[in-house]
Amino acid sequence: MIRCLPKVTLVSVAFQCFFISPLFAHRMWILPSSTVLSGNEAWVTFDAAVSNTLFVFEHRPLRLDGLAIVGPGGKRLAPQNAHTGQFRSSFDLRLETAGTYRISLVSSNVTASWKENGEAKRWRGAPEQMASNVPNQAQDLQVWRMSSRVETYVTLGKPTRDALAPAGSGLEILPETHPNDLAAGEEAAFVLLIDGRPAAGVELNVVEGGGRHIQRPFEQKHQSGVDGRVRVTFPSAGFYWLQAVAGGGVSGQNGVRATCVLVVEVLPQ
Amino acid sequence: MKARWAAVAAAGLLQPGSFPKWQVLVEIPRIEVAEYHRPYIALWLEKPEGAFVANLAIWYDMRQKKGQGEDGAAWLKDLRAWWRRIGRELSMPVDGVSGPTRAPGRHTITVTPGALPPGDYVLVAEASRELGGREVLRAPLRWDGRRVDGGRAQGKMELGIVEISSEKEK
């Protein structure tokens, strides 16, 4: 999220960006080198970036602070060879156990503005640091809370579901159909959750990768039902970018904005 | 139950004599390319509606070495249809079903359908070749418990003829 902005210090510009979503065109993503693997063990490498064209490194790297990897059995794993360059971050993951791995970049921050002796003050930082940086009873206090979650899944051998449990915070695109069992022309179901509860009426954007070399990548918008469920039929094989944004607000008022991105690979039949 | 049938059938372990046998012909085309690798091939049986019935053969690089790309099982997922249908559920190698890759030419394996109930089935053959393509053939067949009817398909790229024929045990 932070990386989408021209400069983090330009807070007033940032405010406008957050709440005028159509202009917020840059896309965050994590792209795995493989999603379906066989054998006794395997390596997968991941690229994490922010760009307009999917999945091309052309703008900014996605910072790896907040990288969380959960493997089969709910085991937490550490990446290897992590690196952040000019256009992309990358890291490797060794899969030693059969099953499904969830790779998430999670971040949240708070931006506050208030008046102190007639002077405009602003602060931006982690939610848990707000109390020590922003006066509780400040004049004209306005608070914007933002959270983002950028995810992908990979599976060695037989897919498992324990890594698919809801994280329970922020906005999530939780796969109902296993995310490493998607095939061209088949329907897949996802459930949108806010803080672990079904998020109704939230839009899910589905965009096909490969935009640099194809005229019009497949793009579709879906609205989640009352149960938070969305059904997507992927027309052809490839990597797809799924994004949902919830919350909102108007510049100059308190607001919440939660973003979730899920990258999935759809395989040929 | 099904898996046991598969192992038994593919290995041809049932006593010959009273049981009919299937001959499964698989043709691997000779492909003139600078760097040729033998294809991975999976042969299995499905019900017409797609339910898995049994593996008949899985030919792949069975060498097990340490390191990415060295373990031949790392490329089993490239038999995509088979991997999704049943491969990822299995612990490889499977006795009586797994075997090493085979050279271009015609290969015949013998399957003893044994207790396979009469009915309609589909013989599925999938081939995937390193630096090459992937092809899936489906050959519907009817099994009356004695003879097999149908079960023939002709590939275009990675597979030639694939055909099941039945013969009464002499």
C-alpha cells in the first residue's frame, strides 16, 4: 500500500489517493514461479511488486516487511534469499512437506491528523504506535485506518486445507475451491471476509495476467453475495489477479480501507 | 478397493486361465528434434462421467536424486490431467503400475481386468515431454466382462495409436 504512493511524506496526496479508488490504479502482487509441484521436495521463488501491467516489473518493489508464510499443519516458515531491488522484491521458499502453503504480505497502518495550538499535525504509523504519538483528545482528530493483504498459494503433492483457514483480520479473499486446483473453463468459489466474517456486497476484480503481450486481458467484476461468496469462471489457463477493496470514506473524514489481493494460477485441462 | 484392483490388474497377478486379458497398445511417435527426451506417460481408466477407476501404467523417470530437477518425480505434475485426477493422491512409485520411460515405438502391456464390473469406461492416455508438448487422448469402451468393445484413439503429436483389445486366455 505504502509503495503505491509517490512519496510517503506527501500525506495529503496520500489521503486523496486512498479515497478516490479509480485513480488508485497500481496493482500489488506476489507471483510464484510454480503453484503445483510434485516430488519429495521443491523450491519455489516469488516476485513481489507493484505495477500497472500484470505481472510485469515496471514500477516499484513490494516491501517484504510483514511477509508471513504458513505451511501444512499451520507451520510458520521463513523465506530464503530475500532481496528487494529497484522494481521487485524476491524470495525463495523450500517446500519440504507435502501440502499447501499460504504466502501473505500483510500490512496495516494508521494516518491521523489533528490541530495543536492552531497548527495542523499529521502522523502515520503502525496502529499499535498511535497511542504514544497522537494525543487522545486532540482537536479535530481524524483517523484513517488502512490494511492490506497480498497473497498467493502453492502446493507440493496433495493439496491440503489447513493453510486456508481465515486469518480473521482485515479483508480476505478466502478460497473455497482449492486455489491450487483451478482449471480453465471451470467455476471456482471464493469467500470475502472482513475480520473473519462474510463481507457482503464487496466487489471482486478478476484480471488475467499477460497484459503486455495480449490486446485485452480478461477482466471481470463480481459482487459478493450475502454470504460473502463469489463465483468465478476462469476462461483460460494463466495467472490471475483477484482484488477486493472494502470500506472507504471521504477525504477529510475518518475512514477505513481494507485491500486484499490474491494471485492464482489456472492450469489447462 | 479400486486402488487394489488397479495394482492387481496392472501387474497381471491374477491367476491366468479363467480370466480374460486386455492388451493395451501405446504408440510413442518418433519425433525428430535436436534434443529429444522420452515422454512421461500415464494410462488410466475412468467412468464416462469422469470418476477415476484405475491406473494402468505410469512411465516416468524413476531415478531419485537430491536437488531440484534431479528427482524424476518432480515432473510428474506435468502429466496435468493425471496429476489432478489421481497422481497427487499417490505415493510413488506404485507397484505394478510405475515403470521407466519408454523409447519411441509400439508398446503393449497386459492388463487383467479381473473383478472390473461390466460397463462403460474411458481409457485415458496422457503424454508430456520435456521441451515438447502434452497430449491427452480419451477412448470410450464397453466391457461386458468377457470382451472389450471400442477403446481406440489416435494421437496427433505426443501419442500415436492407443488401443485396448481383449483376448480370451488360451
